[in-house]
Amino acid sequence: MFRSLKSTMQQKNQLSILLLIIFQGMMLTAFGQVEAIEKIDKQISELANAGDLEACIDLHRQAQAIYAAEEDWINYADRYCVIGYLYWNLEAFASMESYLDSALQTVRRHEIDELNDIYGVIWNYYGFYYNAIGDNQQAYTAFQKVLEIDLALYEQDKENFDISYLGYDYQNLGAGFNETGDYAKALEYFAYALQYFPKNSAATATLLNNMAFAHQMQDNFSEAGNYYRKAMETVERSPEGVETTATKKLILKNFPSYYTMTNQPDSALFYLELLRSSIDDSDKIPLAQYYQLIGETHFNAKNYAAAETAVRRALQLRREVYTAKHPEIVYSYTNLGELYAAQGEHQKALPYFQRSLEAVAWNFHDTTDLAANPGLTDNISDKRRLLRTLDGKAKSLQAGGQSELAKSTYQLALNLIDSLRLNYQAEGSKYDLLKRSYSVYDGALQLAVNTDDPEFAFRIMERNKATVLLENIKHLQARQFANLPESLLEQEQDIKVQMAFLERKINNSLGNKDPESEQKYRQQLFVYQQEYEQLIATLERDFPQYYALKYDQSLPTISEVQQQLLDPSTAMLEYFVGKDSIFVAVISNDHFEVLALPKLDDFRIDIETLRRAMNQPDGGAAAFQEYTTAAWRIFDRYVRTPLGTLPAQVTQLIVMPDGQLTQIPFQSLLTHSVVGPVAESRYDTLPYLLRDYTISYAYSARLLNTFQASDQGAAAGSFLGFAPVFDQAPSFGLGALAYSEREVNDIRSIMAGDGYLRTAASTANLRNKVNQFNILHLSTHAMIDDEFPQNSKIYFSDDFLTLSDIYALPLAARLVVLSACETGLGKLQSGEGMISLARAFMYVGCPSLVTSLWQVNDRSTNELMVDFYRQLHAGSSTAEALRTAQVDYLDNISSVQQAHPFYWSSFILVGQPDSLGSNNSNFRWLWAIAGFCAVLIGASLLRRRKKTVVKT
């Protein structure tokens, strides 16, 4: 029987090659069968080369008759699988399923041991079948069964078991994640599979190619290029053979798309010509792929006529091979729609988008009615292509003035995004999905504003904001309210600690350029990740309340936001930075509207100019001019109009920035233009927005409504401070923080609690105490890695914490103050904001953070922080305390230069702006808890109804 088909998920179009491999690999058992079977297989091989698959099927049935006469039920069942595979290539998936069912029934009826290899073969083919019909979850289940069988067989006989089977198993599971767009999870499986193949083999080259593709689809182009080159080098060193030849073609097919996406058309065309020279004119499937890539290259270069010719040729070839409902047909129709839409011919585009929808859904058959869309349960073959098609259709409907049809199409696309995100396992894949969904959110928001539907616009914004962060907060809440066993919670914590340890080892290996150690640690990390996923799956299966709470996707209404988050003095500004507009939802206690402000060409330049000027306290008149110009223009263009709609009694703002707006503190914007001489650079006299409003920041309204209190037995307002100082070894090469010790001591004199100074300010003491205090204050150094935020560090006397280390902390604090440099900065992720050290503390349940947006001055930070805590102790809310401290600083400076925003405006409050123990705060927490109780009651009633049905 044949097992190495497992390596071909990315090569399924190499039909003649695969069939030859299959027939060469057939098991020949009893001596009396050999001659007859060999004769049949020789005929099959000849017919396969000629493309007569129907005749091949008849011959396989003849072979089955021989096996039946000999009661060789294993090979008998194996032939069912091969026939099913032939129907797979004929796109007759119902017939394929029928033959696989027959294979499974055969081995079960004849009581074949469930650890026999034939079961692995059958489930392997089932995996291909489910992938073909678009049921990715069932495909994953099937390939997981194959892996379980192979692992058991390996344990039974390690000496004789072909270890490459495990490599193919993990590769197929990874390829399944690639197919669904869960690229980060796919990379984990591919990296783990590498250990099972020889270094210089076609199988290893295929894995490296798949890893390159996954990186490419996440826009990690540097990594993608490295892996493509490794794949090409590996396949060149591989032994000659059909698998090596197929792998070379596979790499040549992917390389051009990489160069197209990185805007290198000449290199793309060079590799396309290499690919074309390797394709026979009669080989229609790879030839169609070649024309598809030619079309994409011309499309990106806006050579629309050449692009259309190539795409139509690809479609023609695919229609000669595939049935009408196939993912490659979907691709061609969508490309044609996009070609016409790019040229403004939307009425021509719409029929192609509609045909694409018909091709992607097995149960959808309407190619003419533009009001018709497939349902998400209609056996979708490729949900990522469906999303792209829906986006294109909605935009063309919108351009043609068909607003209601566009709205329903956008609504389906938004539901699809939510569905995809919940099915992705890796956070990196969720981030990538949000980035690729940006066009949908942008178009839907523009439509909502154009049709005067602010409620729809607000729901779109909320669905886009901080969804990954929200998922983890809901997980933490579900753990608490669902009464999970303590043993499972401890197990989860232990696994998180081990994963954080291994991620650090991996980062160290990368820094030391030690690829062997890196691979070893990645393999160990993969095992813990699998263990963690199994634990979460157990919680979701065995604890319905946990599942109901964790996956509650309800959105707050405007009325709920106004009643539960806002009082007459507080308003909310929620931003979405679109391609051509900046959308702002303006919400006060009794007012709501959504504005679309023009996004001017110099928007990004103004943000960059403002940040540069705010980081130049000694920049002189030129920096002053830059600052005052940019700070006024940003306010005038994107803040002044929203504020102008608010009632006069509003004095507090909750700002939810987006995109580049997350990089600036709104309190340092200027409410009036500055004219006249600038030689004195009087920063102390500028009209800062800080003077007019108390400003805090949030990721989303839904997140504000979701946080729960986390006192966990700690005294209200209790304080835990750390100041490593760094004036003695080990200092990690960091400069001493002369004022940090004074800062913590001064705060301890105001707040009840503990402080750890110098060598006592260690990670060990942090881990031992972090679950016992309501306020955690870290006066230290931080290092930010913009490209790879997981490598960002916050330092202690003995060591540092990375993001993964913070994720493993048993944090109890309701307020974390990061008195360090740039802790609010990191990698900007679409919809999620900055992936930063500050966000990591919110990720583990802290509802309120004080963080910094650039490098801060040790002395001025000390003054600000001590005053901040003095205001907190006096009963001010966290937002009011920070504003008062900043205003006090400006009002009491000893020199004009100290009024520069560099010294005071870096720190912002993110999250809950309330007092740590106020009645208002408690009311809001109770409201959030009440919402969870409602979900719990609903889950309980659901279980009761299920029980009633069973009893009757």
C-alpha cells in the first residue's frame, strides 16, 4: 500500500508523476498473486501516462477480485483508496467518498487491527477528500488520526518503522493550516516535520518551500526569500527522481509570486520563463498556473490588457480540466472581476464575482441574481478566496449605487472574518487575517457613513478592534467564572512557563546564530504547544460554561456604551484609519454620530514629524516649528471637528486610536495654530489639549466592558514597586537610573505596600509577589524590538522579561505602571494596535496601564510619577491623577526648556480610567459581571434543554 502520497498535498496537480509513484509502491503479498497483479499494474501505469483514468479504475477492480479470492482484505481495501484517489483527480468527490467508505467498512468488517497501517492509508485519503470539499476541520481530524496511528506504530517497532511517515503526517497537518490561512500554526508543524527527513532530500525541500510560502503570505518577505533560496539549494542537492523533479516545479511556481508581491517584476518574469520551460504543452494544470502568475504580474504593473489575456487563458485551461466548482476556477473568476473593477468597469466586474461565488460553494447555484450570496454553511471550498470575492463584489455594488446589496454582502464578509478568526489557532494568523480584512472594514465603514447608518459603522469598528486581546481576556474570565478545577489551572500555568522558557532559548539561539539549538528548542516548544492546545480543547469540551463565556461574541450597543461607560462629563472618540478617510465614532452620554474625515496625503508625514519633534528637546527653533505645525494640523484635521460636536460639559475623553494615531499622545496636540516669532521656543505657553480635557486611551469599547476586577484578596490600593537602579553588576550594559530608587521610595511613603530595590528588584521576587498586589510599578529600563515584538525586554536586577514571560505571570494587579522607555511601542498590527510590553500586561488581565510612547527622562519621570500617586491616594481616578500630574509639572517647571513635551507627555493611561476603589468603578465591574452571569444562565438553560431531549 502507498504512504508517501502524504508528501504531495502541495503537488496534487502532478497527476502522472503521482500515479506512477502509487503503482510502483503497491504491496505484493502472496506469491500466487504477484504475476497477475504485476501485469495489471503495468497496464495501469501505461493508461495513467495516457491520462485514461476511467480505464485505470476498471483495472483496479480486477486487482480487487484477485485480493478477494485470496482473502487479502488489507490490499483489497487499499485498492478502494486508490480508486477513490483517482476520482479525486477526476473531481468526482462523491464517488471518492463512497470508495473510502467502502475501504473503511472492509477493514472493520474483517476486524483488521486498528493499529494496522491500512487505517493510516484510509484516513490519509479522507484528509485529501475533506480538503477537496472545503471541510478543513474534518481534514484536520483525519490527518490527526493518521498521526496517532503512526505514533502508535512507531512506539511498537521503532527499528523498522519508516520515520519519514511522521514527517509527512506533520507536513500534511501544516499544509492544512496553510490552506485555511493559519500560516503561523502551519510554520510550527513544518518546522517540527523537518527532523524526520534527510537534510538534502526532495521532502525537505518541499517543507522549506511550504515554510517560504507561509512567511510570504504573512508579508514576512525577508524570511520568505531565505526559505525559497534554501528550498532551491536543497532540491538541487537531492537525488534525481520524480519527487525531486516535482519539487523543483513547485518551487519555480512559488518564486514568481514572491517576486511579484515584493514588486520585483523582472525577477518574477525570469522565474516564470524558467517555469514555462519545464511545462509540457499538454500539461494543462501547471500551464494554467503559469498563465495565472503571468496575469498577476501584469495586473500589479497595471498592464490590464496583458493581464486579462493571461487570466482568460488560465481560466480556459482550468475549465477543460476541472468541474465548475473548484478553487482554481474561483481564483480565475475573481481575478477577472478585479481586473474590470480596477479599471472602473464595475458592471462588467459583477458577473465574474457572482460566478466566483457560485464556484466556491457546493450548495450555491445562482450566477445571475446579484442579491444572492452563499451561506457560510454551504460547503465552502476556500473561505479565504470567498472573502476576497465578497469584498470585490461589495465594492462594485457600492460603486454602482446598489447600497442595500453591498451592505448585505459586506455583512456576510464580516461574519466570515469572525468565523475564520475563531478557527485559527495561532495568534500570528489572527493578526494576518485582520490585516488582510482591512479592505472589507474600510469599504463597509464608507458604505455605513454614506448611507447614514452610524450603528452599523460602530459595530464594524468594534468588530475590527483588539479582537485577539479580547479573546484572551475572555479566556481569563471564563477560567474564573466557570469554576474550573484547580489542577487544570495549575497545569495551564506550568505549560505557559515552559513555553516562555523555550521561546527565550530560541531567541538566544537566533542571537548566537546557532541553528541546531534553535531547531531543538523549536521542536520542544512544539510539543508544549500541542499539550496546551489539547488542554484548551479539553476545557472547551468538558466545561460548557467556560466555552460559552470564552466565545461570547456579543457587541455593546450604543445605548449600552452611553449608559455603562459614559457619564455626562465623559465622551468617547473611536478611530478607524481607512485608505481615503479617517472615520471617527463620537459618543457622549446623549449624543452619537460617525464622521468620515478626509485623510490627506501628508497624514503619515505629519505623524512622523510630530514624533520626531517630540523626541528632540534640544532641537531649537527648527524643531519647535516642526512640532507646533504638526501638532496643530493633526488636531485641526482629525480631532477638532469631532470635539466640536460634543456637549460643553464634557471634560474627559476616552480615545480609541487606530493605525499611526496610536503612536502619538493626544494631550500634546495644540488647539490653536502658533504664529509669529519662534526664536524663544516657548513650549510652556502652548495651547495643549491637556489643558482642556482629561484623556485616557482604550483598545475598544467592548474590551472596556469586558474587564473584571482582579483584587484576589489584596488590600485595596496595595503597591508593589521595583527599581533595579543598574549602578552595580549585572547591569546588562544599561545606564544607571539615578532617580528610580527615590521614585519607588517616595511612592511607598504615599501608598501602602512593598518596594524592591537594586539587587532585590529581581525577576524571582516579581514572580513570587506579583499575585498579591493591586498596583505594580516598574521603574526600570526597557528595550523594544519593533520588528519582532516577542523579543522586547523589560529589565530587572538579575534578568529581563519578554512578552512570553509576561504572558506567564499570575498577575493580580488592577493597575500596572511601566515607568520605563517606549513600553507602549512595538509592532503595529492592523486592528490590534501596538504589540507592546504594555499590551502584554493587559493580555494577562490588568485593566489599567500607564505606559510610555518614547524614551523618557529619569528625573522628570520621577517628578511625574510621585505626583501621580499623590493624586491617586487623594481619591482621583487614574486618568485624572495622570492629567493633574502632567499639568502640575508644566505649571511648576524651573526652566522653559523643561516644558518640552518630551519630558511630560510620553506617559499615557490605557484601559479603565476609573478610581481603583470608587463606587463608579465598582458599578461598572458589576455591570460586566452581570453580563457574564447572563451568559452563564443561558448556557445552563441550553444544557437543561439538551438533557430534556435525551430523557424523552
